[in-house]
Amino acid sequence: MSRVSFNRNRVRLKQLLGIRARLALLALILVAPLMLERVRSLEDARSKQVAAATAEFASLAQHSADAQQEVISSVETVLKSAAYIRASAGGIGRSCEILRASLPTNLPWIRTLLIVGGDGRVQCSTNNVFVGLDVHDRPYFKKARETREIVFSDYLFARITNKPVVMAAYPVSAISDESDSVILAGVNLDWMSKIMSNLGGRPGISAVLVDGSGTVLAAPADEASMIGHSLDTIPLLSAIAEEAMGSEAPQGTLSFVAADGSRRALSYARIAGTESRLIISIDEARVSAAINRDIRTAYLQLGFVSLFVLLGALIAAEKLIIGPIEMITSVAKCFGQGDWSVRAAPKSLPAEFVPLARAFNAMAAQLCERERELVATNDRLTVIASIDMLSGLANRRGFQSRLDFEWMKAQQYNSELSLLMIDVDHFKLFNDTYGHPEGDACLSRLGEALAGIAAETIGFAGRYGGEEFCLLLPNTEAKRAVEIGETVRISVEALAMPHATSSYQKVTVSVGVACTRPNAEQQPGDLIEAADAALYAAKHRGRNAVVEHGFGRGTDGAVAMAS
């Protein structure tokens, strides 16, 4: 009986002496000696907190530099993929079509991709305005060809758009010695500034990303006025320009006196693979001023410690135990919802919780990496799904996507849009006579011919289905579209592929041409239907003909009505 009573009293005592109560009791025991020790430690805290602030921003600089490095790595991956396409796809026309079809749409830090020939002129670009531009005198272009490695330029202005940009260059010769082309990519500096947004809006803190010559490439929004200026011209940073830029160390810290007489601490981190550096400058005086205010406030608070010790113990329990548990629980909930960007902050947790926080962060990093790999795989599958492997041209899905894009573009700029529907004459008889392997070879040669014509006319060629091809011609009037259709017909006829069952004794094509100026009352499908109707009329005329929807011109020069 006495043992049962003892156990009951023990349970009640445990309930009474919970975590909060135990901490409150301990605080009462220690408060007297700690009052004196606190006065001394507060004076020492000034220098320690300045050092802690410097270490914190050094860590922020490294994290931001890592984010910038991820951008650089993604640019390098895209350039190498484009170089592989150029090295393996064959002609520039076909390479250009594949490049445009495969450009990822989820990389806002890349303005445009370009293929530059050995003479320094742009042969292909995801933005047609750059085609023909001469960049042979650009240092980054020369260095990429000399070193056969990826090269990032310093701050410069684009020659056509006159916008600030950093260019990345990767020579195709690094993959294939047979090609002297170079792949270029324009890096969006605005996006790099966005990555630094967490470093802005802090009193006494200056953060900039500079290139190898010391010119500011990016900065937080509140310091955007420094972009484009050299460190030598920035009063708060000019004193360290030479030392920070001349160091070969990946990261470092130093102290200096700025032009305004303030004592500043500086942390810098180098962006791997480039000559760029991320620099963070801290005004020690402003940081110390905030600490001094905290110390004065603490002196006043010490007089009331005895009165509020119990409340302090409860708050300590919340912060040291309950708070960390709730924070880790919140992080776990975010993981459960699929948000892998959330991280537990080990530095803000008691030591006992640090291993658990690190385990959570490691798990999130692994899952995030797997998710990125899955996204990359899906992007590759999307590109493959848009290309017809037999002809090398875009398939029907890829063509429809491009038609929708060009339709909206033509509607926006009130320009004409032409479409050629191309069908191989008597292709079933060709397959029956020569067999399907020869039929596939025939379609492959037609695809190569159309890719070349598309490159010359800045058009977009695709295989619509079976033996039917299409050629989309942006900003092209009907007369010019008929001329290009005649070029297609003659080019196919010039291939001289035997076709014994055809009246022409060789492979020929019929071409239907349609042209329109898109408006809100029309749909892209209307243009396809019009081109199909013209194609039907061309077949009705005896094949090996080019007919325009509305009024068309046949191979003998006579004018015919498409039906």
C-alpha cells in the first residue's frame, strides 16, 4: 500500500516539476551570481557579436555564391547540349531547328542561344534579330576557340539591343574537331540580381557581384545603381578593389577603412568557373551601434531580472525545447507537402537538435536532387517527343506548337503567315514497288532537302504525317510563298529518285500554299485547312504542281483556282 502511495506521489511530483518548472527553479538558484557575470559578459559581447555578424554575412555570401554557381552550371549544361546538337545534327539548318525546338523554357537566366560560325558570324539564334551579327572580335569568342573550354565574358553591352549582358561561349570543337562553330548564350543579369535579393535592405550592408575586371554585374534592388560601375568608382568599396580582385583564394575576409572614414569588414567568395566574385561589405560602426543600444537596454533589464525570472524560464523552455521541436515539425510538414526548398537552420537550434536538423536537410537535398533529375529527364523526353526521328524534322506535335507560337506572333505584329503543305505523289505505289525501307530512305532525303530550304528561308519544316510534310513561313507574303513552294517542287524533282509507277518516272511532290494575316476571327486550323485545300487542288491538276489557296500557280505557269 505504501509503495502504491509512493508511486502516486512520484507521478504528481513529475507533473509538478515539468520542463518549465525545472528551468524556473534553476534560474532562481543561478540568478544572483549571474547578475554580476552578466554585467561583465555584456561588455565582451560587443566584439563577439560584431565577429558573429561578419561570420553570418560571410556564410550568406557563400550561399549566394553557390546560387550564382548553380546558374553558371545550368548555362554550361545548356551550352554543351547545344554543342552536341551542332556536332551531331549535320547541316546548320537542321542544327538550328533542333536547337530551337530543344531550348528549355524554364531557364529565365538565359536570354538567347546562338550558333556562331568559324568566321565569327551568327548562323542561327533563338532570336532571329541576331542572325548575321559579327562577333569575331569579342575576346570571349577568341578565348573559347583557343582554349576549347567554356568561357564567360566580363560585363559588356549587346551590339544590337545595347543591353548589359554577360556572354558564355563553348566551342563545338571541344566535342568534334570537324566543326569550328561556337555556341553562345546571353546571361540575364537581372536574374542574377534577383538571386541576391536576400542580401539587400540591410542597414550598413553592401553586396555586389563583380566580373574579372571589377565591374559590378549584379546587386540587390536597393543598390541597383552600382550595376555597370567599376569598384574603383564606388566610395565604400574602392579601398579594397585591388586586393579583393587580385586574390586567387576561393573566399576570404578583410578589414579596411572606407572613403567616408568608417571601419568596414568585407567577405568575398569566388564563383567557380568564372572570374566573378561576390563581395559583401559590413559597416562595423553601424553594427556596433545596434549592439550598443541592445547593451544599454540589457542594463535596464538586469534590474528587473528577479521579478521576471519565472517568465524568463518559461520563455526559455519555449525557445530552447518547444520552439525547436515546433520548427522541425513545421519543416517536416513542408517536406510532406513537396516543398523541398525549406531547410532547418542548425545554427539557431540547441546542439541536441543539430544532428536531427542536419539529417532533415540532407534528406531534403537528396530528394530535391532527384526531383531536378526527373525534371531534366522530362525536358529531354519533351524534346524527343517533338522530333520525327525518320526525317529529322519536327513531328506533328512540334509543328502544331510552332504554328500556335508564330500565329500569336503574327497577330501581335500584324504580319503575314504562309504555310506549305507538301505531299509525295503516289507514295503508296512507291512503297509497293520498292519496299518500305526504300520508302523510309525517300522520306529521309526529303526531310534533309526541306531542312535546307527552311534554313535558307528562315522557315520551320516538319513532317505532318505519313508522306505529308509542311513548311511554315513567318512574315512571308503569298507571292513569295508560291516561289518557295516552286523551289521545294524543283528541289525534290532534282533529287532524281526513281519512281517507275509515276508518270514522271521519278519522285515528285504536290504543294499547296496558303497565306493569311492572322486576326481574332481566325484560328491556326483555318490556315491548315486552306493549305490542305490547295494541296488537293494540286493533286487534282495532275500532281507535281504548286497551287495557292484562292489563286495558285501551277508548274506550267498557268493560273488555277484552288478548290
